[in-house]
Amino acid sequence: MKLMVNGKLFETKEKTLVIDFLLKEKNVESPEMVSVELNGRIIKRDDFAQIELQENDQVEFLYFMGGGQNSYE
Amino acid sequence: MDYTDSQLERYSRHILLKDVGIEGQIKISNAKVLVIGAGGLGSPALLYLAAAGVGTIGIADGDVVDLSNLQRQVIHFTEDVDKPKVLSAKEKINNLNPDVNVITYQKMLTADNILGIIKEYDFILDGTDNFPAKFLVNDACIFAKKPFSHGGILRFYGQTITIDPWKSACYRCLFIEPPPLDAVPSCSQAGVIGVMAGVLGTIQANEAIKFILEKGDLLTNRLLTFDALASKFREVSLERNPECPICGENRVINELMDYEQAACKIG
């Protein structure tokens, strides 16, 4: 299956893939710090384990970013 | 509004621009912009807004200048260490451009005071450094229908989006709620390359000026990201989220709240 993840081609042998699994495949360290947009729609965190990605889906990982110093204050 | 000869000279490179002209410069002179956070993002934004001649600039920040700020918070100098950031910033702005009326708010903005402050301004620039503040700024601007620019920086990355409340995607449309306190990376993983504050803060100032001028296309429904290691900008298209808890179809947030902050300082 081929996906576009953050604008880059991502290929996997998996026939089905849920968002949680993709986050692991992409080595996202802190999934809680990521919001996921699938084909232009923000996906609820509760659905990360359920929604199966389809061929040619466009996935964007959006990261929480603070302001530098005390980013995580 | 009549400009003096020295003002005409000061703003001549703006006035020469077809999309600014004398009319545009007058709009800038009459504009009121509030910068929340006189830190990494706020420093360059404040300097450029002041240089541009924004007539009234509000600065809200409750912190004092720390030595570790100077690596990126370019409005503050070594001699300013321990000085309130709003005063340090005001002094630089007064020296840079005496046309600017600077109003300082030497305090943390909270659910109790933010609405009273932002109502005085045309455009808000979020230069805060933590998630509770970013959500507070978003929610207050949505309730008060104030357009604002969000900016965030981390390590070698930065991102910014402009929000036109109720018309374009808001911060909560993207990030429903603050990350759980125990999910944030350890403090040793934080840190940021100094120039990132300059790149992003300057883009935010540009958004404020475009809004004032009513020219060009704002960064609405588009999250602009910059990767300083790759030297690449990317744009992620977004739209309003019907399930957004504050501007979606079934609003669940009806009042401002102060989220708890994780107790970790890298300062």
C-alpha cells in the first residue's frame, strides 16, 4: 500500500493499516504530541486504532509546538 | 493624518510600494496590534511591527529577561537580564520608532483578564511559549472574534497559521486540547535553534501587516511549517473541523479556562 505521509511517499507491505500502527511505523516518539489529518480532515484520537488507511491516502502528522524556552513548562 | 517630512522619509520604502502607499501607511499608523509574549517569536515581531510604524503596540508578558533568553529573544540585551521583558521591549521600541505608542501588560494573561485586554486591539500575535497559553489565546480570540497569528517553534522546526475566527480553521480545529502533561518530551529534548524564532516571528509580523493593509492572502486554513535542517517550507491545507470543541457544530467550550502547566523548566 502506498500512502503520502507529510508530503512524502510511504510504502508498506501491510494490506491494512490503522493510524496507530502508522505512527509506530514512522517512529513517532510521542503520539500524544501529534494531531493527525487524513485527506484534509482532523481525526479524533479515539479513532486512531480503528480507522484503516486506504491506498493513496494523504496523511499529515501535525506536531504540538510551543515557543522555544519553557516549551513544556 | 499628516506625516512630517521625517516620517515620510522613515516610511518611504513602504510608501513606494504599490500595495502600501500613503493610504496603507496610514492604516499601519492607525492599527493596534497586541503581541502576547515578548520572547522568541515576540521579539522579531515587535521590532518589525515597530519599525513599520504600527501606531499602537501592546506587549503582554509577566516574565523577566533571563540570560538563556538572549540566544534568540533579540529584543533583549545582556544589560536587560532580570528586567521585566515588557519594559526591556518597550525601551527598544521607543528607541527604534518614537511614533509607536507602546502599552505594556506586565502579567500573565489568564482566563480572567485576557478578554479585557484583547478587545482593545485589531490583531493579536501569539508568541507564547506554552500550550495552556496557546489554547487560552485561541479561545479568547474565538470568543472575541479577533483575528490572530499562531506560532510555534521547537528544535529545528517551526509552524504558523493565521486564524480568522468563525471563518477559518482555529487552533482547536487542529489540536483539540492540550497534550497530556505526562506526554511532553523530557526537558532535555526541548531547546530550539535561535534563528527559528526570527523566521517564524517575522512571518507572524507579516501576517499582522497584511491584515492591516487588507492585501494579499493570509495564512488561513494553511499551516506553514519550516524545517531549518532541510531548509524547506511546507504548507498543510486545513479546513474548519466540524467537531471542533469551540468553533464546531456542537460547541462544548463556553467559557475560558486556565489549563495546568507541566512543571518543567529548561530556562
